[in-house]
Amino acid sequence: MDYFTVGKIVNTHGIKGEVKIYPHTDDITEITEQPCLFVEYKGELKEYTVLSVREHKGMVLAKLEGIDDMTAAERLKGCAVRITRDMAKPCGEDEYFIKDLYGMEVVTEDGKILGELYDILFTGANDVYIVRTGGKDILIPAIKQCILNVDITAKKMTVKLLEGLME
């Protein structure tokens, strides 16, 4: 099964077993509207039914079935919170799951292979894709002028290199 990390349990909240989740998603409803969440504990995923959930100061407070006190909640501190691909909201036009972009072959509009997309910088204005080439990495802004086509199935991205990007 394919999972997306949507947050990380960073602390407990209160004495009745609530956990505080730091969201790793722009849309907090990816966590707050789920009937269950998967928590990765010691390398294994365990599914928890969500009994209650609310937003609090940019974090998510969740009460998970079976986590009934602060001690049980403390054991989950540092654990990743995941959802399955089918639980995730669908992407809009020209939107992609970040997970699907990593490892993509990046080619120019004339078919020249540049390399592989291996990292993404998240900036205020737009994301920047880092493409590993045979030599120096290329930074490509994730804007319509540069990203011509993304084929998730073929794991291939076609780009137009603006002047100065190869320097």
C-alpha cells in the first residue's frame, strides 16, 4: 500500500491520551477529516481510529482509539502520521503529490536528458526542483514557464530552461 506522511506526533496534550501532531501538509484537513490515521511506531504502521480531532494553534490535537492516557501518548512522540493514497484529497490541475516527483527523469523540451529530480526546496514564492546531473545540480523553479509537462506514469518531467539556469 502507498502511504503519505501528513504529520509527526510532537507531544502529548492533557492527561487523557491526546497527541499533538505537527502537520506536514498545506491542507490540515488531510489530518482532521480522516476517520483513521496510521502511526509508524518502531518501523511498523498501526492503524488508529480517530475518536476526536481539532486544530489548536497551528497543530492538530487528536484522540486515538486505544491511547487512553499520557503514558501511552508519550510512547508515540516522534512518530510519523500517515494516510493512504486513496485517503488523500485529489490533486488539482498542475498539482502533484510531492512523493510522485522524486526520482523523475528530467528532460529539456528538445529531448536532452538533464538528470533526476532528487530534492525540492520549498520557498515562499514557488517550489524549486533540484535536478542531479552528471556534474553540477540544476535548480529549476516550479513555474509554468519552466515546467512544460509532468508525466507521473512515465516518471518524466519536460522542462524549458530559462536563461541562466545552467550556469
